[in-house]
Amino acid sequence: MDAAGDWLVRLAGIHSLGFALFHLAFWKLFRWKKELAKVGFATRAITQILNLRLIYLFLGVGAACFAFTGELQRSGLGRAVLAFMALFWVGRTIEQFVFLRRHHWLLHLLTALFVLGALLFALPLGLSFP
């Protein structure tokens, strides 16, 4: 087992669990009860459903990073999951520049965390081979 790769996968798991917690806080952070009342029924529902699905995804990926640390690095399916999540975070980083073009330190911090996610999921791919 590659110790560096194991640690990176576990850190990716912590990263995913952290984003699950962050998304759980969206209702309070963004005052969704008040703010989403201003938009149409479908937009309100879809926004909350998508957020719940992201929470589910992050919890599942985070749990997998701890339960299947080695398998994620060595199996074809595991490596595909790592690549999928690395690309997820690359895409989210790009979307940050497309949709949230503001100069604010919190947005810059989020962008850095998206880049970190891409690296945490991508680096184990280069450290281990099936």
C-alpha cells in the first residue's frame, strides 16, 4: 500500500465530508427560507433538491475514501471514481469564474478549496498503479 496515496485519499474524504457539512449549512448561511421565497416554486424546489443530492454525494464519496482507501487507488473502478471527483472539482473551479465573478476573500478561499479538492483526488492517481 502507498502511504502517501492513502493519506491523500483520506484527506480527500475529509474534504468531501467538509463540503457535505458546508452544504448542510446553506439554509441558514444563505437565508434560504427568506431568499428562496422570492423565486418560483420550481426554482425553490430544484435548488434545495440539488443541494440535498450534493450532500448525499459528498457523504458517500467521503465515506468511500475511508472505507475503500486502497481500492480507490488500485482498482479500475476506484481510479475512475478518483478521476471523476478530480474533474468534478476542476469543473467547479471553472464555474466559480463563470458564475461568481466577485472579488471577495471568501470566494477566493472557496476557489482554493475547489482546487485543493481537484488535487486531493487527482494526485493519488499518479502515485499508484493497478
